[in-house]
Amino acid sequence: MTQSASSVRPQPHLTHEVFNQSAARVDVNEYDLDTVLREAVARHDAGWGDAELRDIGALVGSASFKHDAHLANTVTPTLRTFDRWGNRIDEVEYHPAYHRIISASIAHGSHTRCWADPQPGSHVVRAAAFMLFGQIEPGHACPVSMTHAVIPSLELQPDVAAQWVPKALSRIYSPDLSAGKGSAIFGMSMTEKQGGSDVRANTTVAIPAGSGGPGADYLLTGHKWFCSAPMSDAFLVLAQAQGAGGEGLSCFLLPRILPDGTRNVFRIQRLKDKLGNKSNASSEIELDGTVAIMVGEPGRGVRTIIEMVAQTRLDCVLGSAAGMRQAVAEAVWHARHRSAFGATLADQPAMTAVLADLALESEAATTTAIRLARAHDEDADPQERAFRRLATAVSKYWICKRGPHHAYESLECLGGNGYTEDFPLAMRYREQPVMAVWEGSGNVIALDVLRAMTREPESIAAFDAEVALARGADRTLDTHLDNLRDRLGELSRLDAADAQRRARSTVEAMALALQASLLVRHSPTAVADAFIAARLGPDRSFEYGALPAGADLGTILERH
């Protein structure tokens, strides 16, 4: 007689005892752990900001902040076109985690602290704060960056600046759209569907409400293809001015709330379904007799808004470098806490080489980003300003392009875990391309470098003087610098078509020259030697992890 099933009792084994998994990388101080960033802050006259940066590092490294970052990127913004009674409201609803993150970021001055307290190193401290927040949650960095970048453009119109700059400098964040606020965050909207980067093809029209001209009210009508952070308090936009006040593509400040408390016409048509940057809403907007104020001279809109673009391009470099830091930190953490084939992953020679190579890329990006930030301080002399004009564009092209592949290779270090949304590198992989696209994709930036070299030849001399500071330290680098000089000279003699065809390779050579020069001067010899051999040497590889024999991988990784 067989035993009945009802009398059999289960005898489970402990199949879900968790071991050989890395612990959560939380409750760490992201500033204290980032040797490269700390050294760069001290090197560039910004050590006075260490205490606050350490506070930020503890905040963004906390379990609660990282959980908020996860929530903000998974419970994404929702468009509310109408309220329940049918009134048009054009509002975007965010998860409270997003508001907590951007509120903390603004409270620590990662938007406009360098303008509020200009001194040597102000842009460096602001850059470091921006990078620490963006390292963990990058989407909110978009409105933070635009609020930072709007200040130089607003100051071209003193009467407008007097009203709006104090609000932008405030460290108080209020998400409500209301009149009388003492603070403001800013957005920008230039591109239209028929033109994209060719903003001079814009068709949005601006009709003067009165006599027109700088500082006067206009009524704008048109469609903007990309408007990021549509819940901002005000925007800089481009439109074709008409009327006696002056004609041509001009820059305008567009408030969402008018002085009498009524809402401006700002119709959010839809939110973009983006690859990444999920926590930040990007939209298409319709303007229809929308009130805006001319900023700068009529017909000089690009010249006016380019002041803003220059700052946001720097922030693309900062954001990409911050993303590389997150990727390396997560990859190294995992590899040091997981074992395979009798040793931790970090001690397996093949993995050690990959991690060290990723660390080299991150160190080069961070070192370059902070050097650029220092060049944007108010005490910059004419040579520094000429250097930053060219070096910012060069670095924006290269560092932002390196970001996506770097994120992928870091993700792979985590294996299957890295490919899941439970770990942050899937978000980072989707995030990195936006920095290469925003504020000028590769061709736009490469052509801008050519334009700068033609119109501002002093920028070439300043760039050459900077990279030449490392001459004599490494034969491979010296050869690269010699070849770069020859290439730049030849480029100046080519016709426009041939120059365009060679633009990308030239900009790449310039970026590597700058990074190698900075590492030779400021990083340990082991770092500089390995970077130069891996990026400029005869045995350089297309993939991470193919480092030259003899590279001191331990020293490189110890900094990360």
C-alpha cells in the first residue's frame, strides 16, 4: 500500500541563501572616495569648498538618496494637459523623489553658486557639486544646468537681469507655478522640427506688443520640437522678430506665469519618449500669442543665447565625466566583492586590466572637466578665455562620445546584474548618449571647432601652449603633439569641404593631446604612462582592457 500524498511533508533546502554577491554600494561618501576629483579641486584653487563637497558626498552616497534616484527614473513624469474640470493647465507631474533630489541640489548651489560668489575656484566648486549630484541622478541636472547657464545671457539685458537673476541665484526650490516667487529655475528651447541644429531655419514668429526692441514685450507664435524641463519658471527661446523694433532671429525670455498671476500660453503637446534621461521631462510645446521679452539685440539671437550654450556644453562634459565615475565605482565595487574561479573578480588579471582601463578613461575625463571649469572663473586672463573657447568644444566632442561605450563596458563587469534595472548602470548606459547629442551632436561640435580656429586663431595658440606644458615628459606624447601641429597647419590650408571631412579626426587628436598632457602634469606616472601607451601608442586597441605590458594596474585602480 502506497503512502498517501496528504501525509508527505516537504523537506526544503536553503536554495535562496545569498552569498558571493556584492553588498549594496550605499552609505558611502562619494567625495571622500573620489581621489581624482578631490585632487583636482585642491589643484585648481577650490579647496575652500571641501567641507560642503564632503557634505554633498555623504548625501548623494546615502541609501535614501540613491533610492530616490531609482524612483525618479522608474516612476517617470506624467503630462496633465487638463484638470478634472476641463481647464487647460499644461502641467507635468513628477514623483516626489525628483523634487527631493533637485531641491537638495539647488540648496547646495549646484546651479548658480559660482555667479553668486565669484572667486578663484568658484566654477570648480560648482562643477564638483554638479558632478556629485549628477553622478547619482542625472536627469535633474538638466534644469540645474540651464539655470546655471542662463545667467550670462540674461546679463546682456540689464533690466531683465535685475528682475530674474536674483531669483535664479536663490537656493530655494519651489515646484509650484505661481506669481511672486523669490526663486526660479530656467529652461531653454531653440530647436524646431524643420531645422534641428540649424536654428536659423526657425519659423516661430515674434510680433512686438508695442514699439518693440530689447527689453520690450513680444507675442510669439510657433512650435518648438524640444523643450526640456517644461515646468521651469522661465525659458530662453529663439524666434523671428518682426516689426519696427528690429527683425531677424532674436532671443526672448518667456515666463510661464505673467506678472498679474495668470498663466502664459504654453501648450505642452506631448512629452518625448526618450531613450534615457527618464526623470527629466522633455516636451514639444506650442506657442500662440505667448508673451515674451526680447533679450539682447534684435537679429542677434544666436549671439545672445550662445552665452548659455557655452555653459551647457561645459556641463555636458561634467555630466559625462560624472557618469564615468559612477560606472567605474560600481564596476570596481562589484569586482572587489565577488569571487570566481578561486579569486575575487578584481584580482583576475583579465578583469583587472578592464577595470584599470575604465579607470584611466574616468580619470582623464574628470581631470579635463575640472581644468575647464577653472578656466571659466572670472579671474581668467585672455589666454585662459581663448583656451576654454576651443578646449570646451574639443572636450565636449570627445568625452561625451566616450561615455556610452564606457558605460557599456562597466555594465558588463557586473554581468547579468548590470543588465537589470535593479542596478544603476542600466540607467547610466541609457543616459550617457544624451550628453553627446544635447547642445550639438558630433558634427556640429567638430564644425564649431573649425569655426573657432578660423575666427579666433588665438584659441589655437592658447590650446597649443596648454598641451605643450607636458613636452619632454614622454616621447610618444611629444610625437603626437608634433603631428597635431602639422595637422592643424595643413587643415588651415584646405578648402571647406576637405576641412570638414577631417574635422572629427582632428578634434579627436586634440582631445587626446589635452587629456594626456593633463595626466602627465597632474596624475601619478603610472596613470599617465598607461594612458599614453593605451591611447596614443602603436599597440593601442579599440576595446577596454588591452593595456600595455608592464602597466602598473594596482596603482591605477587604487585611485578608484
